[in-house]
Amino acid sequence: MSEDPVVRVRGLRTQFGTHVVHEGLDLDLKRGEILGVVGGSGTGKSVLLRAIVGLEAAQAGEIDVLGQRIGSLSGADRRALEQRWGVMFQDGALFSSLTVRENVEVPLNAVPGLTDAQRRGLAELKVSMAGLPWKANENFPSDLSGGMRKRAGLARALALDPEILFLDEPTAGLDPIGATAFDKLIITLRDALNLSVFLVTHDLDTLHACCDRVAVLAERKVLTTGTMDEMLGVDHPWVHEYFHGPRARAAVKKD
């Protein structure tokens, strides 16, 4: 894992009307790491992810992704940069009228020179990489379980061979067996594809299983970052309760 950040956020301010979500937020995602982003309800975990990828406007601050300042890019340069990351949203955000394979083909339509057969083949490869059976290619989202929809969303996020993967609550709603399998898949993909992973979660098991570092959002900023072991020594009421509470002890025992 390199110390060079692939995502660098400095002095971020986001707000909706008079409600300030983040104020003076700083955060780095290092190359090759899986960073878990946690925080209480309303701390803006998903808002932070969406601000980094440009889906929410920031009122102040700087966001650099892969060495490029997000706010200063032209349309063409911005689109080129966006092809270097993939996003998996919590609900999959799949097009209900398209099959799984067709959903994965959507970002591939932006790649010039691909034939229909090549697009189809690449999409089917990504579906397989996400751990879905071959027959899932022809299924519609309504035919899939919640866990399969998440994997389909992951396949689409992988479509353009990204350098950074943004995951929003990837194990939310999954049973323990399915969540464990997804955690293992994230590690496998990171190692095989040399990904950097920004992972919003509330799942302590996921933090223990696959995150190299954890960033805790509180008081409108990143309160602290560190390894899971380092989190246990943080003297802050919410952090202490989160990492030392009953569910935290259960996660440690599973290790």
C-alpha cells in the first residue's frame, strides 16, 4: 500500500440550506488501501462519498482525485477522470428495465471502438467477477435477491476497470453469510485488480474483515483515522461506544 493519496479532501464544507453537514473536513484515501468510513446517523457518510464523485456540490474546500482537482476540470477532462473510478450505491441503483448484463454494458457504451459482441463479453466477465452465476446476465433486477442486486451493482462499478472503487453500505441488508462472502470478495478484487477502496459502512464485521484503516465522521469532520486496533484507544464518547459496545465485542470474538 502506497502512502500517496488517490483521494485527497481538504477543508470540505457541505450543507443543505442552513444545515451544515461537513465543516473543515480533511481525508485521504491511500493507494491500494481499503478505507472504512463510519459515523453516527446524520454525520454525512454517503454525502461525503457523493461529494467526492461530484454528485453533491461542496460549498468550500478542495477535492483531488488521482492528482486532479475535481472543481477545476472541463467537461471532457471530468468525464475522462470519472471513467477511472466505479461507484456501487447502497440499493444497487440498477435500471429496472434492463437485464443485469445490459446494466453493466451502460458504462461500456462510453468506450469508443467496442463492438456489440465485445461489450457483451466484457459485461459478462464483470458479472462473473462480481460472483454472480452465468444465468444472472439475463435476469432483471426484480428477479434478484438483495445480495445479488448488490453484486450486479458491483459488476457495473467494475465495468471500466477502475482504479478506485466507491462502495456505499455494501453489506447493508445482507445476512451474515452473504455479508462475509461480500467482504471476502472486496479483498479479492482489491488484491487482484490493484484497487483503492472507499467503503462507507456501519458493519463492524466488515471493518474487522477487510479495512486497512477506518475514518470516523463526527462533529462535522473526520474526527480520527487509524487501524481498528488504534480505534480502540480513541477517547471520544461515540467512538468508544461504537468500538467497545456489545456488537463490537461480538465482532472481535468472531476474529
